[in-house]
Amino acid sequence: MYREPILALSLLVGLSMPAAAQSGAGRRWLAGDHHVHSIYSARYREDPAHPDRAPVPEIGGDSAHTILQNARMARRFGLDWMVSTDHGGPGHSALNHARAWPDVVAARKAVPGLVLFYGWEFDVPGGEHASLILPYGPAERDTLRAIESRFGKREPFPADPTRNAKAHMIAALRYMAALPVTPVLIANHPSRTATGLGRWGLHAPAEYRRWRDVAPMVAIGMEGAPGHQAARPATGIDAAHSMRGLYGGYPTLGGFDQMVAVLGGAWDALLGQGLHWTITASSDSHGHWREGGADFWPGEYAKTWVFAARRPADILSGLRAGRVFAATGGLIEGIDFRVARSGRPGPAAEMGQTLRAPAGEPLRVTIRFRPASRANAGGQVPQVDHVDLIAGSVRADDGDRNPTTRLVRRFTAKDWRREGEMQVIRYTMPAPGNGYLRLRGTNTQQGEPQPDVAGEDPWQDLWFYANPVYLAAPATRQRAR
């Protein structure tokens, strides 16, 4: 663990940032959800009497919520943006094109305060799922149909085994990267199929590294906090479906996927390989817990916060740039995390940006965050117990762990002071060289997030994770002989 001889870190807690902190015209923290299902997440049942016929989609089979209802509930629970992402089946691209798209257009008109993206839960070839987000524009409808019809693994009938190969996903990413206006792709519930800690299922970190290498403007990150956080044990429900996130092989930790929550784990491994890889949170809303489902409404529990202007293009730009933090239960409502060279001229680097600083040089890190200002949907005003500053180094390694990851300092209430609506901490540390700094915080006293158990109250176990500020040590010059 670092000592603190020389680093100044300001930790302010606040959604309303001062003018000096605004790095883009009209930008502020916008809450969203990129993974929401509607009645067009159909079920498909084959007719035993006619196995040669394509199954007919059962509208509302996997979710009874309309796109308009989702949009209205998203606004009710404080969301500024949302993505409608229905998953596929035989011929689903035509269903999306003919029926989901008109409903998206109608919902945009009916709920003008919400930026509503048209998207799809990609049935990933050779894997699980990912949220696909289409940029606003005249090509949205036809672009999604083209992608789904070409690359959805469940799209053809009869089923085509070649569509369910990982190579087909790479082809899909190359196709999307070559589009005139590129979509955004976020891996959903990345280790839901894992069979244990670090025993990966359908997706290992190396696969996400490959996605990013092939299509860096498309594949931008993964769900840190998956949906289905309201799952509870009940008669007739198997063990997996009674767990937060429906994680049966290895549980979430504080509601977050093990790829993110394990210090020095998969996320740190990817960051330590030099990847800019963003984490998010979602509801994966299908059926609300009050209706017997396992889910919260969009924004009711988990939010992905993007620092952006209220314009569709800037929201996608913020996601791509990593101006993002993920939080559950309304634990915090905004953050400003930046790093600068202490006593040196030049701008600070913010989340998603890179600061060039020689190893060992004093840094000044400024983090501003605003704690909950009102009761969350669970009826509580959560309080931050502590905030962790975490560092990791970039190294020549393609493994699933990053052993250089370390807790730099844990801040508690005794370390911060009040300034208006904000809390402030100042701290000093030396620049670690090539690497990154990131943040997490919680309302619990847990040093590390603990594996979740069936039936626990998710409102008592809240966390936020802020995406990194990246650090690069300038190359040293060779003196001429």
C-alpha cells in the first residue's frame, strides 16, 4: 500500500459541478439503462404437428411491458436515457423492424424528456448476450435489421450451427465497424455462465480483448452490475434464479460481476493490458418483482451515469470515451475524477483520458462526488461508508489477473470535509508510471465486496465503480554520446 508523502487528491461529492469542472458545453451527469426488454422479447414455440414450419413469436412471452411503459417508468425513476433491447429468435429481425421500431418512435414522442435509443440484445454467436445501441438517424431501422438478420445466432430457421460460432461474432464486429455510423456494443452479464471464481463459461477476458481489438469504436465495455437484482428464493425456482443477477455458477459480489468486483481480477487484467474498457450497470428488466419477476424498473435500482449533453450523439460519445460510472441504489448522483501533475502547468486528465507523468512524480488527483440527496426507491437515503482509490500497472501479460492492482488508500468520513453539498478529501501519492487509477465506494463496511447470497436485501449492499483515469510515463530520451 502506498504511503502518502506527496499526492493531493480532492474528493468532492457532488452532482452539480462548478463551471471549471465542465469539460464540454452543456454536459452533466445523465442517468441511463442500456438493457431493457419489452413485449417484443418474444417466446418461440414450435408446433409439434408441423416441425418444418418456423415457430410463431409469442408477443409478450418474455416480458409483458410495452416500450412506452418502460420509457415512462424510466423517467419516473430518474433516467435521462434508455435503450430498448429485445432479444431475438427465428425471424426476429422482421418483428423488430415491423413492430418494435414504430413503438420506439411513438414512445419518443410520448416521453420527450427521455433520450430513447433503438437497440437489440445481441444473441452473441458462440456466447451469451450484448446490448447493441443504434445511433439516432435515418438509418436506425434498416441498420438494426441488417445486423440482426445477418448475425443473430437464433435468427435463421432451420437453425444454422455456423451462426453460433465465435468467428461469426468477429465477422459481426468487423461489419459494424465498417458502417458509415457505428453502433455501440456492451457485453451483458459477462460471467453469468462461469462455474466458479475465475472459471469462465462462455466468455473469458481474452474474448473481450479480441472484440476491442477488432472494433474499438463498437465494443466499448461490459456490464459491471447486471440486472435481475430483485431475484428472491421461491417455491419452484432453482438456485440460479433465486440469486442476484441470476448467477448460478458463481455469485455476484455486492451486486457486481466477478470480472469487475474482484480486485486484480478480469477488469484489472484488461486495463493492465492497456485496454480502455468501460463498465456499466443495467436493469435487464423483463418482469418487475411486484409482478412475480426478478427485476427492478429501469432506473429503480441500478444506473449507468454518462457525463454528456442531452443529445443522443454525445451520450454515445460519453460511453465510448469512458466518461461513465455505475452505481446501485442511488448511492451517489455524480462524480468528477481527475488527475494532474502537481505543481506543473497543463490540464488534468478526467475519466477515460490519459495523463502523461513520469513515474514517481507528484500527482494531484481530484475526485468530486455527490452522495444521495433523497430517498431511493427502497425508501432509504444511503450514505457512503468509504471510498477506495485503486491503482494498477500496465504490463506485458495477457492473463486473467493483474497482480499489480492495489488499494492506494481507503477514505472514510474522518478523511473528508464538507463544502456546500460536497465532501472534500485531499491526498498525495507518486505517479505509478504506466497504469491507471480507478474508484469504488460502498455503503457497507466490507473491505472487499462479499459473494451475494440468496434472499439478501440488495438495498443494504450498494456500490459504485468509476471508470479509470489512465496514466502514461513519457519515454526517456537517450543522451547523445
